[in-house]
Amino acid sequence: MWLGYNYKFAHKLDSSFYFYNDSYKISAKLGDSTKAALRLLDMSTIQRGIGDYVGCKITAIDGLKFVQESEELRTIAGLYHNISVAARELKNHEEALDYNLRAINLGKDSTSIKKIKLSNILIFKNTRANILADIGNYNDAKEVLVELSNDLRVKRIPKEIARVTDNLGYITWLEGKDLAKSKELLLNAYETRKKINDKQGLIASNVHLSKFYGKNQKEESLQHARKALQHSIDRNSKTAILEALSLIFKLGESTNEEAILYDSISQELSTLKQKNQRIYAVTKYDNDELIKENYAKQTENAKKDRQIIAITSALAFSTLFIIFIVYYKNQQNKKARFVEAYKTETRLSKKVHDELANDVYNLMTQLENKEIDGEVIDQAEDIYHRTRDISKENSSIETGEGYTQDLTSMVSSYAPLKTKVIVRGLQDIVWNRISKEKKIVLYRTLQELMTNMRKHSEASLVAITASMPAKTLEVTYSDNGKGVDSKELRYGNGLRNAENRISSINGSFTFDTEKGKGFRSKIQIPS
């Protein structure tokens, strides 16, 4: 256990996780449920800190199995909190609110609050306000924070009153009703945190202020984003570093050094997540075998419940099936047109590749063996490469397990040697929720954007990010190329094709460009 703690203090999280896991295995085999749960809490907290929210949730739920019915209130509350935060980051806000309320309700009196620690209870309540804000319930969110701000225990702790003030200012900004009040609250919290040198709090303040100023006050926004980055580096908080860099990228003012740092941190976190998952996977299997017998009776009861549910589900399914048939008939013609268009693209691509491109290549070979002007040969070679490009742009698309890799490879392949491409979030998307047709449309749209970049932008940096809030897939594209004045923008076939493709699947495609300040676009596709 102490090795795990010491390595965590030294920011060597892989070693910390390894030794916490060893301590957990020993405690579980000895039947020490309290220590086993504590180690799982430590492990899930590390996973939360590196952005492995799926792993964090699994580990924390396993920890609850050891102490769910015990009096270990601080451990239970910590596990509930980790599950709540993980669920929030995974956009499951209902589950996040449920586990957050469980953590808060454990502190039902002064004795239980003392066991859990007041500072933890205050964190849980701030978290609740932020989750409520995520789903647009701003009134309830502010009510939680106003109650905290009036609490005498909070008023006595500058760090806590700054946290509440900052969150209240940020949620007021999200609500969009009183920007002057929002700015006042955010700056008050910022000054308090500077005075007490609260580095972790300063990261949050700078991030919130950067978002508040946004593109309308770009210099102030960029200044706070860079301060957030520096504080994150000082604390060696890798997820905070990525968040700060993302703000800088969105403002279109990043440096090559920042792009390299982003790539390095992303790779490091990805490796760390995989390593921790492998460590715990083996331990989880062994532990599951040990506790399997304890759930035998529960399984039998669950089986009976499932039979009842199955009958009810069958009736419900029958009703839903009838509704689906009606909907399917309405969509069938639209889908058929899309499939036919895709088949036509693929067929033409094959014909260009197998016939025209090969014929041009054979002609080039014959020309090289004769005394022909070199300019003619160069023109023939140019035609050949353009023909191959047309084939590539309309070739068939893998929409199965290899889709993410193919999409990433395609984006990278379109970038000139001088252009760095950063792709974030594609691995985190649950692609099996996205239909084949929508995957094809997204692929073709990004292909259009990358082609446009290669031909016109002269960009040195391209950033593509993907996320899936609620039931919508959002993909943003930005580059730091030369851009163009929106009044002079030629709405050519490329952008028109992209918009038409997205419109065909009921999505939206918007873009923004300004001369000398790059090109940005946002794609939204209902999942």
C-alpha cells in the first residue's frame, strides 16, 4: 500500500496502480474487505485522473461489493463519487445524479459527516451542481451553490468559497442571462485562488475564464488558456494539460511545441490506460471466481425475475415492432437512394482504377521508351496521379471494426509532409451505435475537408476532434491555414457536396473562416 502511495505522490501512476493492485489482491484473499475496498478506491481514483472513466466505474463498482452494507462511510462515499464523476464524463447524467445523491445522503448527521469529512461532502455538492448544469437545469444547479455559499462552514474556508463562487459564475455564464454577474463571480474566485495559491483551483478558474471570454475577446481567452496550461504542467495533471491545449487549439493560436506536447501526453495516457486495464483484468478474473458462489442464490432469483421481464418485454417488443415497420417503410426509399449512390461511386472508382488509370500508366511507359518531349511525359504523369486520386476518393469504405483505423489513416494520408494532423476522440466513440450509411457520409465529408485543405489552405496544423454528447455525434475540424474572407468564399462543389451529404442523413454542417485565421467546421450527426 505504501509503495502505491509513494509512487502516486511521485506522479508515477503506472507503478502506483500496480502496487495498489497487489495490496488489493492480498487483502481480498485474507478476507479483509475494508482494505480491499480502500485499494479499489485508490485504483479507481487513478483511473479517473487519467481519463479512463470506463475503467474507473468498473473498479469502483467492484469496490462497493466489499463494503456496501458496512459502516465504512468514507470509502463508500468515495466509490459513489468516482462512479458519479465517471458517469458524468460518459454522458450518463441520470446515473451520475443517482450516485452523487447516494454519496451526499450518507452524510445525514454530524457524526456521519465527520466520518466522511466535510471537505468531501462539499465536493459532492459542487459536483451535483455541475451535473445539473450539464443537462441545462440551471435553476436547481444555482440553488445548490447558493445554499453552499450561505453555509457558515464554507465561508470559513477561502478555498471552498472560491470553488463555489467559480462554479456559480460559470453556470451563470452557461445560462446566458447575466454575463456581468458571471464575470464578477469568476474574477472574484480567480483573485481568491491567486491569493491562497490554490493551483488546482486556478486551473479551473483559468479554464472557465477562457471559455467566458471566447472568440469575442480572443486575447484574454488565450491568456487564461495558457495560464491553465502552465498550472496543469506545474501539477503534472495530464488530463488538465489536454483540456488547456484543446482551448488553445480552438482559438487557432497554437504553436508547434504545443502540438507536440498534446500528441505526447495523449500517447502517454493511452498507454497508461491500457497498461492499468491489463493489470486489473487478471486480478478481476481471479476475484470474480472467489465470490461467484456467494451470488448463486441471487442468480436463481434473478432468473425468475428475468422470465417475468422477458414476457413483459415480448409484449412491448411486439408493439414497438409494429411502430418500427411503419417508420421503416418511410425511410426505405431514402436509404435505397443513398445505397445506390454509394454503389455508383464505388463502381466508378473501380472502373477508373482498373481501366483508365492502368491505360494511362501503359501510355506513360510507351512514351518513356520513345523520343518524346519531357513535358508531355510530365503531363501524362499528372493525369495518371489525378486519375488515381479520383479512384481513391470514391473507393469502397470499411464500416466494420476497422473503420476508426481507416478513417484516421485517410485523414493522415491527405496531409502534406509539412502539415501535422492531430486526431482526438475517434477511439472513444461507440461506433456500433452509428449506422453504416452515416459512417460513410462522415468519411466522405472529412475527405472533402482534407482535400480542400491540401489544395488551398497551406496549413501547418490540422485538428480533428470527435465526441458524442447525448445522442449526437459531433466532429469538429480546424486548421491554421491562410483561410479566406467569408465574403470572398467560393461555395464550390467540395463544400456543397459535404453539406448535401450531411443533410441526407438529417445532420448539420457548418463552417467558419476568416482571412489569415484558418478554417473551421462542425459536423453534427444524430446517432
